[in-house]
Amino acid sequence: MLETARSLSGDVADYDGLVRSAARARFALIGEASHGTHEFYRERAEITKRLIAEEVFTAVAVEGDWPDAYRVNLYVRGASGDETPEEALADFRRFPAWMWRNLDVVEFIAWLREWNEALPPHAPKVGFYGLDLYSLHTSMQAVVEYLDGVDPEAAKRARLRYACFDHFGPDPQVYAYETGLGGAEPCEQEAVDQLIELRRMVAEKAQSDGWLDQDGHFYAEQNARLVVDAEEYYRAVFRGGVESWNLRDRHMAETLDALVAHLARVDGRETKAAVWAHNSHIGDARATQLGQAGELNIGQLVRQRHGTEAFLVGFTSYTGTVTAASDWGGPAERKRVRRALPGSWEELFHLRDDRRFLLLPADLSGVRPQRAIGVIYRPQTERISHYFDARLADQFDAIIHIDETSAVEPLERTSEWEAGELPETYPWAV
């Protein structure tokens, strides 16, 4: 059943086959089974470095907020005042900050900066971009700041429109509650009107032969589109069901499409992108229990839109430690990951003699539980909270299994993270 598995020794040639397969695609979607595992971040970065160096990938798009990641993008392109990767990552302060403010991301950002600095003068530089939509207020501020520099009158109109959100304070959850359940008038039309005006500016500048900074305007327009989608997303959260999840993943997939189209226009060549997100976003949702319940995700959407130009890579592990919180908004903790449940894909992989291997899952048959740890890990409710059934053969094009993994190290280490957890005991209740 695991005949295609290839042991990973740590040699530079480990991923030769994977890189060749991913090179035939325009979108290499590389996942993670948790948002806090060092090995997932490290191996994903190593694969991405090879795609950049050997296969001319020029965009890294991550499950992070658009404006926060754009500051990193400016840094790796040598276009910001930040002097270190840590400074460039400073805007990633929203929970869970460790997801991007960690030592593995710092190392990768430093490598990207060095790579770009060594390129010939007119070669396309590699960028770093966010796909997510949680930055409602930050994105509104970015739109206004952009317009202040190019059209002060348009900036005044933007301020008036976005002032609608001021009545609800800085917490989008309050906006969601008041408009979803409290009967308050939503700011949907104001957000849409602002996006329309920004898009109209491009046509007007073109007709008048006016100069337009393509990168700057694209950044602002994506922020304005983010405000539109985030406004709808936060209202959907209080309606329950899969709607809010689907809105979020559609936004990320549309941002990815808009990004590669923009870069192709600017660079004059087809753009290849590496996408970093959780397995639950990367693996084709149609092959999972969640998809059967109505959820879709980036992996499914990219496959539907681009076919074989999408290459999907997932990660799994059996046990170890992980950086995660116990509750939303809680501190980063270094938690022990319980051994995978009997009958799961992770347990099947654990039964192999080698503890690190690459697998092409097309030959795998059947449905098994698969573990997913996000920013919260609750081992007390392991089966309910962290497993869903999946057909691995249809979910991913490749799987990397690392049997025992370790917690990613945050830049800001909390006392809870430093202390870690006591060694796991066995047996346990699930």
C-alpha cells in the first residue's frame, strides 16, 4: 500500500522528484498539518527555495493578512526601511502571531532578501504576499494612505465611506454581532463603492495617459477588495454553517489569481507561485468529510480553475510537540501532540520502519481519519476537534510524513511556551 514511499535522509536530493513534478505546475500548494510545527515550516521552505532557484517561481503566497505580508514583500525586494526580517514581520501581531513571527519564517525571509539582492538588474524579484482577509481595519487604513499620496480628494471620499465602520469600534466581531444580530445597518455598500472607485481610477488614468504606479495601485485595490469580502465574512460568521469558511477560501483563491495575473503583466512572463497554508485549505476539500458537508477550499478551487497546473502537497506526523493555544486569543504554548488515533492515516504511516518519507498517494485506497491541528490544540477532545475523514489519494498529489515533529519557536516566547507540558501519559481518554 505504501510502495511509492521514498525515505527522506536529509540529503539535498530528497526532493528531486517532488520539485520536478511541482515544476510542471504554475501553482505549488504546500500545506502543513498544524500551524505550529517546526519541521513543516522548514521542509516547506526548503522545497520553495528549490522551486525559486531551479524552476523560476517568483511568488510566495501565504495564509496571512495582505497588508502585513506586503510589508515583508517590500523588505525582501529591498524597497522598505526595515533592516531585519524581524522588523519586516512586525505587523504580524494579531493572534496567532507565532504563525508568522517564528524563527523558521525569519530564516526564509532572510534567504529571500539575499536571493533578490543577487539577481541580475532586470530579473523579476521574488515576492511574499498574504491571501487572508482578517485585516479589515488595517486594509481600510492602507487604502486611505495610498489615496492620500495620489488623489487627496479621493482620500476624503474614502474616509467618509469607511467612517461607517467607526460606529462599531476596532473589533470586527462587534461589527459582525451588531449587523448580524443587533439590527444595525451594515457598511456593505460603502465598501463596494470604494472598491468601484479605485477600479475606475485605472481606466481614467489610462485614457488620460496619466502615470499610475502599478504595484502601488494593485496593493491598494486588493486592500479595498479585502474590505468588501471581510465585511461579508464577519457578518456570515454569526449565521453559522460553512458560509464564512467558503467566503474566506474563495477570497484567498481569488487573491491568488489576481496576484499572478498582476505579476504576469508587470514582469511580462507567466508567474509561478508557491502557496503556503494549512492542509485543510490546501488539500482538495472534495476528498474529505468536510467537503461532503459543503466546505470548499483553495486546493479545490485552484484545481477546478487550473487543472493540472495545480500541484498539492500535504504534511502528516504521528506525535511530538506543537506550538498552539488552548483557546482563541490565548498565549502560545508548547504542547505535546498525542500519538495518532488507531486507524488513522498517521498511524498507518507510523507503522513503516522509516520515520521520514515522501509518498505519492495515488495508490492509496479507502477513507481514513486525518489529523488537523490549527492554532488551537485540545488533546482532551482529540477525535472530535482534530480529525476528519479523507481520501488521501484524491486530496493531495504528494504527502510528506515526519513521524515525530517539534514545536516551531516563536519570536516572542511566553512562559507557557518555555515551560512546555509534562510528558504524555498512556493510556488516555479521547
